[in-house]
Amino acid sequence: MERPSGCPFDPPAELTRIREQRPLSRFVYPDGHVGWLVTGHAQARAVVGDSRFTSRYELMHYPFPGTGITEMPPAPDGDLTGIDAPEHTRYRKLLTGKFTVRRMRELTGRAEQITAEHLDAMERGGPGADLVSAYAHPIPAVMICELLGVPYADRESFQRHAVALSGVDATEEEQFAAYGLLQEYIGELVLAKRAHPTDDLLGDLTTSDLTDAELSGIGAFLLAAGLDTTANMIALGTFALLSHPGQLDALRADPGMAEQTVEELLRYLSVAHTGVRAALEDVELDGQMIKAGESVTVSVQAANRDPAKFADPDTLDLRRKATGHLAFGHGIHQCLGQQLARVELRVALPALFARFPTLRLAVPEKDVPVRGPEMGIYGVHRLPVTWDQA
């Protein structure tokens, strides 16, 4: 599972080799279960779009070694990722209207304001910053606060606990404690909005038939799903662009390329790199029979680099039309907040390079601390950058 030496953006070479030989192959899980590994784009799309494959955690085998996890508990209330219809359909219907393209576009102005505020703070601090803590993490954190309706006075402590969830310096105990505090806070926030509804996502949902536990769970789910992923896309996307100066020059020359840039970075980086399903019945795929009860691990990072779908897939090409990438999944579990993520990325990346035209890494590329393969979201722990004083 290790990435090639000196290639922090490329999938593990073994995945590429397996995809070339057999895009649907047998896979022995850490607990001894014999299931499947999908590395081809067409096969991955088929699995995640087929209701004969369940997303229920308790029916899956865990693919990552070295974590100590062998069995997964059922999804908690409000977790859309680990459930199937009809429970999933009920949640999804209530939330879809909150994440329409139109509504997310309306948030673009707020995203621009939040981005400018953090760029101002970086500029005041003078050259040199960790882009993760100064920029990549706080922008989606503030946007989620806005979305959920976290009162301004509570945002500093809310973001502090959110940072601890994925911080490189936080111990496992501190991460669990932070998640517990966030769940407790969101539970209290739900009760407050029951008493005094507000014009935000949680406030709107208090008029639905969701229980307090479900509302709190949805809040925690949206935080977990939308914060770490977008933060790492901003940071890792910046790292990738700085490492490909020709591509960065193209974006600087034409800021109108922002939309295309984001889609190509989503494909190229695939930060949510792995998914799992389990067969509910026998399913024939790619000439092979997947038996009921067998787990199927989907390598999104390998699928998004499949030359059968994308020409010259290991090249970052901002002029590419990366339509059809699986960075947000596919089918009924396709990422609910994908439009919000797109808004944040389309604003944050061009604005960063426009404000700091001389932005560059402050350390050699090999010294940037990247996340290990056991983490479900790929990215960087820190991204030391600097720039010339204006």
C-alpha cells in the first residue's frame, strides 16, 4: 500500500500492476476473509452503482491492516454512508434540497469572503505558514459552521475540536474525546434549534420527523464527511500544483480554468481513496461470480487512474475534461456535499495563488509529511509554504 518513492500523488504501484492484470481480482482481508479488490474504473462504477452491493458497515470486512479493526458496528443514527434504502432514502430526501447546485452557488459569495479573511491573516503574519492550519482546514470548518448554524460565539471551540479529529499531533484518545465533545455540542445545538428554529440546515430539519438523535447524528456525519476531505483537497491540491509549475502557470494565466482544474485534481488525487461494499446476492461482474456475503474493496485511486477511461491518466493535465471520475462516488451514495466541496475548492485554490504569486514550498518536496496508507483520507499533515514579501 506504500506509494512510489518520490511520488506522493500516485497510487501504490502494486494497485497499478493489479489493475493491468485483472481489474477485478481476489483479495484476502486482514481477518482472513476472501473477497475482492476492484481497481478498474468500469468495474468500480458498476459496484458502487448496484443496489445488490450493500453499504452497511456490519456486513463488510475491513480492508486496512494494522488498525486492529476486524468487525465494524452498524452505522450510527444519521450516518448516510453506512446504510441502505429505505433508511438511506429517507435521510437523503430530507437533505438533498439543502445541497442543490443553486443553493451552493448562493454560498459562493460567503466562501469568497471567508477565503479572503484567511488570506488577509496569512499576509499579516508575513511570509511563512503551514497551509493546513492557516488556510486549508479553517475554510471548510467555517463553511460547515455556516451550514449547520453554529453560533459565532461557539465557532472557535467548535473548530478546535474539529482540528483535533484529524490532527497529526493528536493522540487516538484525544481524537475520540474531541469527537465526543463535538457530538455532545451538536446534541445541545439541536435542542436549542428545536426551541428557537433558525434559518440553517439544522434549524430547517427541526420541522421534519427526524429524532434528536438522528439530527445530532446528521450534524456529526456532515462534519466528518465534509471537513477532512475538503481540507486535504485544498492542501494536497496546492502541493500538487506547486509541484507541477507548468500546470500552475496555466491556471494563473486563465482563472476561468478553476472549474476544470478542480475536477482534474479530484480525479488525480482521489483523497477518499478506498471504499467497501458487500454482496447481498450472487452477482456476476466482469466474467466472475461475486458470491453473496463477500466483501468488495473499491480502489477509487486506481479507478481514477485507469487508462481505459482516462488517456495518460498519471499526468496532471488541467485542460483535461475529467468527467466521470469517481472522487465523489457514484449511485445513491454519491457524495451529498459534492457541490459545496466544489464551491470551496473553486474559490480557495485560485484565490491563494492570486494573492501570493510567489507562493512556494518552504521545505523540499520529500520532507512534506504525507498521510500514511492506513488513513481513510489521503493528504498532508502539514504543508510548509512561504512567499516573497510584497
